[in-house]
Amino acid sequence: MAERKAFLLRLDPELHARLERWAADELRSLNAQIEYLLRRALAEAGRERRRERPNERGPE
């Protein structure tokens, strides 16, 4: 598994409670739910990291 970067995130208590409920509904941890939402937002904004495929590499 890739190394994770830890950081403090301050949230409004109501937002935190809503995210916890949503995560529970999706059978995810709160951390996994936040990461899922951030990745989805990046994709929707066209800012996701493009994964390099072995056959897409340039000459070595």
C-alpha cells in the first residue's frame, strides 16, 4: 500500500457528523469517504493524475 500523508483537518461539527453518517451508509471509514470525495472532485474538475501505462512510455 502506498504511504499516506497525515495532516490535521478542522471541520465544522455538523459537517463532520454528516460525513460520518454518509461514510457509514457507504460502509467506509470517515477517512476513506473524504479521500473518495476528494478524488471524485479532482476527476470532475479534470485535475486527476493520469496513470502511466507501460506501453505509453516514451523511448528509454
